[in-house]
Amino acid sequence: MAERSADRSGVLMSMRLVIMAVAVIAAGGAGFLAMNMMGQSGPSQPVVVAPAAPAIELDEVLVATETLTTGARVEDRIRWQDWPTGALSPDFITKSSRPEAIEELAESVVRATIAQGEPIRPIKLLGADQSFMSSILPSGKRAVATTIAADTSAGGFILPDDYVDVIMVSRGNDGGFQTETILNSIRVLAIDQTIREDEEGRLVQVGQTATLELTPQQAEIITVARQMADRLTLALRSVKDVSPAESENAADHLIGAGPGGTITVIRGGQRVTSAQ
């Protein structure tokens, strides 16, 4: 019996030693795995805070709240807009230099189209007491108005800044009609009081008067032609056919001394040429 008890105690001791060995090996393996995982992920890096970007210095610039077409009044269609001082142009109107600009410019007239969001520049505006037409007329040119109708102005499709030929229609001595192109490549300054198409983009507006940009000699020619003609017709030219040089080839035989020292006399709406 004693031998059996000793054998049993030895077996139990061996089992305990095996279990302890397994536990030690398992703990070592877990520690090894943990160390490997830490080695792969690496030690935690300190968080680096980037320095704050320097603040951008701003001023306020006067801009258009909508597209302002030529000839329109500014009124309340302008506002102040933040603008980096480093991107300011000397032409811009700033709040720091003109804090009352919105009120001061409300009655101004637009001289050249200003797009929505575009900074307002004084060169594109006219004071309420300034003449718009004289300001857009080039040096040496004259603005001459002539009566037109829908059927004599390309159906109303002629707009400011288009170029036209002026055709004179008159009745001949034989009772028939004669036509003559008296002016070529003439710029249209205005149709009635419409200087550009409206803000909704409508392109057709039939006026009763066209204002043309002419040289002094051309102004004389069209004045004589109005007395001679039964009607004057405007023929719209393609933008590809505009030729400023061609506009100088006017019908100068209608005015002044012609070849051989003759002058043109208008009598009863008819042209009479007589020796001087």
C-alpha cells in the first residue's frame, strides 16, 4: 500500500510540473507576441502641431452685384467685398479710401460694361452731370442721328456697336427709284436711348432713331442725303466684313466742289449739278 501511495504522489507531482511548464511556455509566448506587435507598430509618435498660417490682411473693395450694361445707372447694384490687400489695384475703390462710395456713385452712369463681381473702377463710370455720348465719342468724330424704321434697320436687329452701310433711296428723273450706298462700315452708337442690349439678354429692340459715328465730312454727306432721299436704309454688316478704311470712301460727290469746279445743288429733292 505504501508503495502504491508513493507512486501516486510521484505521478501527481509530474503532472503538476508539466502543467506549470506549459503555463510558463504559454506566458512566454504571449509576451513574445506582444513584443513583436509593439515592434511592428513602432513606438507612438509625438503629435506635432503646425504653426498657424499668418492672417491675410484684407480691405473691402466696391464690386457690382449684377452685370451693369453701358448706359445704365449704378443705383443700389454695388456692394463692399473683402479683398486681399496684396491683390489690390490702384484703380479699385476701397472702403478705407472712400467709405461713402456707395452713396456717392448711386447716380453715376456706366460708361463700359461691368461684369457681376467685378471691382468698380472710376474709368468705367460717368458722373450724373456728364454727357454720356460725348464721353464715348472718339476724338475727331461726330454723332449724327437719323430717323429709321423697322423695315429700314434690318428688322430691328441692329444694336449699338454694330457696323452698317447707309443706302440712299431716291426717285430719278424718269420716275423710277435709284439706290446708292453713300456710307460704308459706319459704327452705330445708339438706337434711340438703348446703348446695349438689356440685362436679360434680349437682342431685338426696334428704335426710331439711329445715332451714327461719323467724320465731319460724312456728317455733311448724310445731312444732304436726308434732303435728297425718299428714305435712308441701314444695311447690317457682318463683323468679318468691318473695314474702317472702307468707311473713308464716302459719297463726297454729294457735297462741296466736285471735278471741274462744280457744286451739288439740291432743288425740290433732286440733285442738280451746275458749273461754279
